[in-house]
Amino acid sequence: MDVDVLITGGGPAGLSTALHLNRIAPHLTPRILILEKARYPRPKLCAGGLVLDAEIILQRLGLDVREIPHVDAQTIKFDFEGKGFNFRVPRKHALRIIRRDEFDNWLAIKTREAGIEIREGVTVKNILSQSGRVIVETEQGTFHAQVVVGADGSNGITRRCIFPNAPVHTARVLEVLAPSALRAPPPNPTMNILNADSKFELSYLGEAGRGSDVAYFEFSPVPNNIAGYVWDFPAQINGKPMRCWGIYDTNILASEKRPQLKEPLAEEMSRFGYDLNDYEVKGYPIRWFSPEHLMSVPRVLLVGDAAGADPLLGEGISMALGYGALAAREISESFQRGEFSFRGFKRRVVRSGLGQTLLVRWFIAHIIYPLKWRWFQILTWRISKPLVLLTAWMFVLNWGKRLK
Ligand SMILES: Cc1cc2nc3c(=O)[nH]c(=O)nc-3n(C[C@H](O)[C@H](O)[C@H](O)COP(=O)(O)OP(=O)(O)OC[C@H]3O[C@@H](n4cnc5c(N)ncnc54)[C@H](O)[C@@H]3O)c2cc1C
């Protein structure tokens, strides 16, 4: 089969590329094909925290994420050993938390409604760039494309085919889903008799000591050579309030002696009455952005995690949506010129609001994690609050509006 634009992977990066192409070059729409190895709604390990930049990009596409189930965190709390500062956005939520199976399924429906074809259950096996076209081999046959967009995530085949020997920077991440309300330790027998039936509800701790509209980032693992944090977000699964816990390690301190990720996660969860052994722990890598990474070869370009997510916090959904907008512009202009070198794609990314936030976050990650001493972490998360907030507001957030 021959197409103009073949997108490998139907996550936020691939779907955003297709939706943006449909908007700026609608004549290409019937010539776009997305190949997705899974079937929607497919599971994707992710805490689902959407920053406002993601919503800005979706709104520009005419999409309203409130159509799917979500929980709003009004406050994000950045802590070191339980103390730190709160981040709030005036008159808005600070973080909107979705479930990725629902979000990606919703985005895929919107993409299909725009007239774009998605083939599910098709795994790309190999990509060969030859003069004049790209050959994409799958278990279900071979496709020929003018242009291929590698949107197949952190472990994607596209990057491995076009840059087989390039350096890779990958974070390790674990995630756990737990109930938001925990049962209290058994009350003493006298209480039990007195409270039988009528007061049974009192034997619940409620919100396990944490705010149902607060998302927590705890940086206490840093002095132990974990270049990251433990998170605890509110979540909603099948209408039920839950907590999504996890731990993120950029691997920037990988050469040092490091504990297993489970230890600091278990320790942090136990402070709130959770026993990690009671829950299923899942892991998945996040490939993060580094300025030396390449993003394209003639006729093939990378977007989303395949190109590189945020190294500082491992945030990648808004970035994936942003990469899609930039890739669509690059592809549309290439078709206008009839020239597909994609030589300027990385420059386009780096000069955009997305590239600027990625560069700043890369820089900050290489300061706050290697300077891992306890006193420096206390200085960052407790004492330098105005400076941290100002830097975050000016350089880390609000890039969605500057996505040019
Ligand atoms: C535990 C964890 C928690 C996270 N929490 C957050 C968070 O709270 N907020 C946030 O912003 N980011 C978070 N992230 C990062 C975020 O999940 C990613 O940055 C985001 O999913 C990147 O989107 P993408 O479209 O590039 O890749 P993906 O979402 O990984 O999508 C890639 C798609 O390609 C498909 N695919 C892969 N290989 C092939 C193939 N060979 N052929 C065909 N299809 C293929 C996959 O099935 C998938 O659908 C988290 C990540 C992890 C691991």
C-alpha cells in the first residue's frame, strides 16, 4: 500500500501529528495512515497528569478534554522530606489527571472523526529509507510512504532503525495504583462494641491523610542517588477515587551506588499507611530529551518520547502533543516544496516554546539532581520558593502559547 504520511504509533504524539496535519494541510488527510500495534482502549503505564500546556494545544485543535473522566488537582505540592511549597494557578486547576486508556481512545476517536485512517493491531517491524520513499515492514505486509513519522514511544522501532547506534538517555519509572481511602488499624475492642453497625464508617481513615485535590512530588530520594522523586496523584478509575503512586529516576546519577527504586517508594508510601507489597508494581522507561539527540533523517522524523520527553519530571503528554504540531508544520512545508530532507526539523523544535522548555528542564535536571546533598535539596524545595516559582512560571510552563 502507498501513502503520503505513515505514522508509526497512535499515542498522543502520533494522533496529534495527524490532527494538526488535518488542520493545516487538509488535502493530505486521505493520504495519512496511522499504524498502532495495540487496540484502543489500550493500557499505557502513565500517571496521566496533564499540565495546562496540553489543554492549550488540544483547545487549538477544537478538543475539550473535559469530555472524558478526569480529576483536577488544584494544588501541586513540591516537598523535600514532607515540607516544601505549593504551586497553584490563579482561577484554574494546577494539574488535570486523566487515565491514558481513556484519553488515547478519545483522541483516536477524534482523529478518525477527522477522516484519518488508523489501523490497529499492526506492529511495525522494520523501516528502510530508500531514495524517493520509505519502506515500512509489518507483520501484516509492507507499506510505502513519502514520509514516516516515528511516534512509537520510548522503546520505538523507528528510532532504532534510523539511529541504531545513537546514545539513549532513559529514565526508570515505577507506578502503583492504590485506593484513596485506607482502613484504619483495628480499633480497641471496647470501641468496636460501642460502635457496632451505626458507627462503622468511623473505622475508615478517609483520604489516607492526603488531599484529594492535591498532587504531591517528594524529592527525598535524591540524596540517596535517585535523580528524581516519588509522586502521589489523585486518580479516578471506573468512577472510583484512587491514588496513583510512583517513582521517577532520570538515571543522571546512574554511576553512583543507588538503591532499588522500590525501597524509597515503599518508604514514602508507608508514611501514609500503604504497604507496597499489597499492590502490583509496574515499570516502564521514559526516553528523555537531550540537546545532542538527532530527530530526523531524510523522509523520517521522530516525535513524542521517540524524540525525547522532559528530563526533569518525566512529563511527556503535553510534549507529545507539541511535537505533533511542529512535525505537522514541517511535513506540510516539505510537501509544498517537494523536498523531504527534514534538515531543519530539530532547529524548528529547539527554537519553539517546546524546545525552549525542554532545554531549560534538561539544564535544571543537570543541576538539582547532581547537587544531591540534603542541604541543597532543602535550599531548593523549602527556602528558594520565590525563585523556583518564578523560574517555573517563566521558563518551564506556559510554553504551549509560544508553540511556533
Ligand atoms: C509510569 C509513567 C508515568 C508517567 N506519568 C506522566 C504524567 O503524569 N504526565 C505526563 O505528561 N507524562 C507522563 N509520562 C510520560 C508519558 O506517558 C509519555 O511521555 C507519553 O505517553 C508519550 O507519548 P507518545 O505518543 O510519544 O508515546 P506513547 O504514549 O508511548 O505511544 C506510542 C504508541 O506507539 C505504539 N507502538 C509502539 N511500538 C509500535 C510498533 N512497532 N508498531 C506500531 N505501533 C507501535 C504503542 O502501542 C503506543 O500506542 C509517564 C510515563 C510513565 C512510564
